[in-house]
Amino acid sequence: VQLQASGGGLVQAGDSLKLSCAASGRSLNTYITAWFRQEPGKERELVAAINRSGSSTHYRNSVKGRFTVSRDNTKNTMYLQMNSLKPEDTAVYYCAASTRTWSIGTMTSSRNFASWGQGTQVTVSS
């Protein structure tokens, strides 16, 4: 599956952004999908993940209550709605897809995701 992330930009603290991840080549509903982010010099970290049907989600603690991951399998697209953005949310955001079984251990490691989008920059100014 090929993934294309979009929607990043430069915003002020407290603003909102919605990222999209469009899939092509295969149906997205055969994959667990997730958003990761990476700051320069740091490891890529899980932001949010969603299971194949969209019925289960998982978030890193720092974004709980502010970010919402969703997917529309009819459009082969995953989303990340980011509200109340903070300067510490600044990073390159990547979407990813995995064929593995849904579990906390699977989602938190980027090594379990074989397909990646190209990344979209999110910059939050204070």
C-alpha cells in the first residue's frame, strides 16, 4: 500500500489542524494504521493508532483529549484531528500501516509498520 500524508502547516498555539493520509494500491481496511511524529535528532514516536474497522484507538498520553484519529475506509483515508496545539507538538508527522495484529506492543513500535507516508511538517508557534 502507498500512503500520502497531507495537511501540515504553521499554526499558533491553541489552533487546530487536520492531517489526512490517503492510501492507494490496496484497501486500507486490511491494515492497522497510525500516526507517528519525529523531531530532529529524536526517535520516531507513536501519536495515535486505529484498528482496521475504526472501532478501537490508542493515543500517547500527551495528546489524549486533544487529538482524534479516525478513518474512512470507503475513501481509503485516515485522519488526525489536532486541537489545542502546543509548541511541543512541532514535528514531522508520518502515517503508517501495519498488517500485524492489533495490540499495544504492535502499535508503539515503528518497526512493526512496513508502509510509510512521506511525512508532513507541523509547526506550532508560541
